[in-house]
Amino acid sequence: MEPDAKICYCFHITHRKLVNFVRQTRPRVPSQLSECGGAGTGCGWCIPFLKQIFQQAVAGGVTDLEQLSPQEYEQRRAAYIRAGKGQPPPGATPLPEPDPQP
């Protein structure tokens, strides 16, 4: 994932901002990443990825997040929300149009 790609679409938090937050504040648990602009407190989609960013800072390695394109990440978030698993707050990035069915 590119450094300036959004991770939290609800509060417009980028990967770069989260990585820098982890470097500067050294959170003790993944949930403390919510202190970075409210990341993870909207629809909930990005919580597993916040945990991955935290774990990568602690142990290194490659995360699932790094293997997704920003477009694929956005489409998966849209599917998550359309399935009723989360509700974005007002001001969140709008969902992309669904892919047309063949």
C-alpha cells in the first residue's frame, strides 16, 4: 500500500500518518492507534489493518495490507459496509459505485 493511501476512510487517515504515529508515540496496544485522528472508530473496517500496522512496528514482516492495491482495499471496504457490517459516520469517504454484474 502506498504511504499516502487512506487506511481509515471514515476519518481520512493515511498509512503514512499511522506509521508516523506509531513511530512517535510507541503505542503499547493496537487500540491506541485510535488516538491518531479517530482511526478505527467509524465503521470498523480498518481495525484489522490498524492491528497489522501495530504488529509490523513491533515485529516487522509483511502485512496483508501491503499486498492490496488502494482500489482493492476500497472495494473490500465497500463490500463490508454494503453487507451491513459497519456504518460510516457523516463526512466519511463515499463508497465507490458497485462493480456491474456480468
